[in-house]
Amino acid sequence: MTWLLPPLPPNFAAALRDVHAKHVDARMAAAKRLAQPTAAERAQALSAELVLVSDQDARVRAAAIEALGELGEASALPALVESLQDVDPAVRELSVIAISHHHGDAAHAQLMAATRSSHPEVRFQAILCVAELCGDRAEPQIRRLLSDDDARVRASAVRAAAALPGEHRSPNLLAALASALDDDDRLVRGEAAVLLGSLGDARAVPALALAIDEPELWLGALDAAATLRDERLVAPVARLARSFLASRAAKAAAARALVCMDDPRGVPALREVLTGLRGDGRAYAVEVAGELGLDVLLPELLGLLRRPRGVDRLVLAKSLAKLGAQNPQARPAVATLAQGDDEAAALCRAEIARWGSVEIAEPGPEPP
């Protein structure tokens, strides 16, 4: 039955031979294998990948470009720049990523130039790379692409602005982001609202209220709502926390935001996630209980000590340890988790060492 098993990757010599193989799969496998040469094999690997980057099949070219990115050889930069004009959009986008793996001013200059490419997927990827690698030099490019013709590029520009360190976000950039709150595209509006909301900018509130219901944006939107604590956001957050159709993870995140906004519905919503039949979101609710110091939920956490119901020991240990720092009633549970040789036990023993001796507790009753 060995024919059911995937083929083994070729050795280096076979990969060099397969650069000119008839079958596409063989050439793709060669490109991937040649990305991991020894020091002595490096020059041959680079030469072979430069052949494959011009292969007739886009899948092979893509594999070779990824390999050239991993190799990071400066001499490959011209080939990667040429591939920014490839006929295949995926190859063009991968070329941007591969260029970003190269260090130095030459690669950074090519990424800057790529933000002006005629291909939207190149601009989309290039602005993210520029934000990560070029620091304050990225801001003018971000502001320009916030007005790009392509909505995906505009959304990527907002994400690039979010990736910038705070000191590199000038008032001009923040003004451009505020203008994006009125963008024709819902995701651009939502991305801008999440970023500005996370910075405490109340101009984001109307768009943020809508972003809470967007599947791609709800988590960031709820984090931003928790930061803003604006009363206009309470109703949409509470609606999500009570939604029958929402995932348990979304309900837990909404409950967290409600707690941060001092809304009394937050704790019961978290309790529902902790004790519900569905397990998705339970671990996150445990994390939130520890993060926010919600010792009112200690009975539910103690119930999970006896029956974890899908919650990892380490997650439970971290939250109980945080609660134990402020509430001695949580410390016996931490001592119980300290009995073992895993990471959770080690964490608990370290906490106990800071507190002094603690008696081991019997696990609490399972929550109803």
C-alpha cells in the first residue's frame, strides 16, 4: 500500500536533475528542496532556482520565488523584481514577499517602488512590507494608498498604518484615516474604525458600531470598543453578546467589552460561555476572567479544575494565578494545579513561591 503515501522529497542531487524534469510536480518538488541547501550547496541551489523562476508553469515559478525569498541572496533580487511583472497575479504577490526577505536599501527601494505598481495585488502586499521594514519612510506611501482605486489596496493601507509604531503616525496620517471612515467600501471603513478606535479616537464610533457585526472585523472592533468605552457602542456590543447565532468566541469577546465598559451584562454573558454546552470560546472566556480580575467567576473556574471541558491546563493555571494574586481564595486551586510536571504546574509553583505556602484545595463543584 506504499502507493498511498506521498512521495518523499528528492535529495539535493535529484532536485538539481529535476529542474529540467518533464512533470510539473517534479519541478515544484525540486524548487522546494533546493530552498534548503547546505553551505556547500548554496551556489548550485541559487543557480537552479533562477532557472525555475522562469519556468513555463506558474506553480513552479511561485515555488521558486518562495525559495529565493528563503535563500535571501542579494544576487537574486533582479530576478524577483522582474517577477513583479509576471503574468500570474499570485506570482507577482509572492515576489513582493520574497523581496521583503532581502535586507538592505536596494530591497527597500524596490518595495517602495512596488507601492506604485500598476498591479493592485503588488501594491496590496508592498504597502504592508514597507510599513514593516521602512519605518517612518512608509507614511507617505500609506497616505497615498488610502486613496487608491482598489478597495483591497485601501484596506491594506489601513492595516499598514496599524502596523506602524505610534511615533510614526503623524497628524496627517490620522486625518487620512479619519477620511477613510467614509470610504465606499465597508471593510475599509471598518478597518479604519478599528484602528482609530484602538487609539481612543471617538470619530470611529459610528463606523465601529457597524464593524462589530462584520465577520472579518468583530474581534478588533470589540477590542476597540473596550478601549473607547463609548456609551454609543454598548447597544451593538450587548446585542452580539446575546446573539443566538454568534460564535461563543464572539460572545466572550463581546462580554469582555461590556465588562470594560462597566456594563453589568458582561459578567453574566461570560458566565454563560464558561458553563455552556458548546466548548468554543470557553478557553477565551477563562483568559478574560483572569485578564480582568473577575474573581466573581471563581466558582466557574474552580468547576473547570475538576472537569476542564476542553480548557487547557495552562490556560486555566494562568487565569487562576492572576486571580490568586488579588484573591487568596483562588490560591488553593493554583496549588492543586501545581501538582504535576507540565508547564502549567511549573507556572503555578512559581506563583506559589511568591505567595508563600498554600494548601491544596479540593476541586470545586461543577457549574450548573
